[in-house]
Amino acid sequence: FNLDALMEFRPDQIICATGSVPRPLYLDGKLQQEVHQAVEILENQTALAGQVVVIGGAITGLDAADFLSKQGAHVTIIEAGKQAGSGLEWYLRKMRLKALRDAGVKILVQFRVAQVQRGFVVCKDQEGTENRIPADETVAAIGSIAYNPFGKAIHDLPCRVTFIGDCRQPSGIAQALSDGLEAGQTCGLVSV
């Protein structure tokens, strides 16, 4: 799609629901290009070998660690927060983390990644102590960012534009459904 093609329809309103994309990993203002995205690993069922560090221990990071460990990789999860598995109910989190640990996955919490180098990842614990984690491959699972393929130009269109779901603010399926219902009601397409 491009905006010219979109405007050929002469819309009265545009509801933009283009979703989100994985958040790229930047360290010290530099994009870490050698880092794989967990979402892409899972979508493409891409196996990685050797020592693999997964940066981010929320649901996507756990899924990637689970998949990669089942492919034979030795996985370490680095999570900046107090616990891995945020977003899961406590009993699901407990079962998920136990299953990962039983599969040999190491889980480090309250560690912040400082550098990604060839062969290792440098992270710091709460006291600021540097740790070098062996890493043949590194995977980012650090959330999503809104995706708007039209950029700021969409705001200059001669019709109303409504952003819904993750392209407005990544927040999950429940919010996307609510946004869609509200947008449909606003433009008269849905009545409740």
C-alpha cells in the first residue's frame, strides 16, 4: 500500500490497524544488527546452535528459550525485571519457569545488558558487577513498537484517521478488539 493508492478510494475515514513490529535492540545508541528477533525465530522456526542468550524474559522470550532449548541450544535468559514470565498468571509462570529450568535454561533476573560482543554478552547485576555470558547467538525479546508504514504523512490526509490496536500502542489483543469496536461504533459500522 502507499498513500496515493489509498487516496484513490477517496475515503471518508481511515482506520489504521497495521500492528506492531519487534523492538530493535539498541545499546549506547547503536543498533545491534547481529541480534536475532525472537518473533522471527518463532515464526520461521529457526534453530540456533551453541550458547544462545535471550534478552528479555517476558512471554516471547520464554517461548523463544523453550523452542531453542528443544532444538539443542544451551539457553540463558537475561531479564532486567525482578522476575521472568511477567504477564503470566503466577501459577502458569511458576510452571513455565520450572519447565525451562528442568530443560537446562538458565534464567538471570535483575540483570541489564551492557554490550553484545562476538562470543559473549556483557550484563550487569543490581550492584553493577559485570558478568560475561557466553553467546554464540543472541536473541532479542524486548517487546514491540507501533508500526505505521505511512509515517507522519498520514496525519495530513483530508479525512479522519483512527489508529487502533498495536499500531497505536502495543498492548495486546484485548485492547485491539476494544479499539476496533470503538472505531466501528464511531464511524457507524457497528452498533451495540
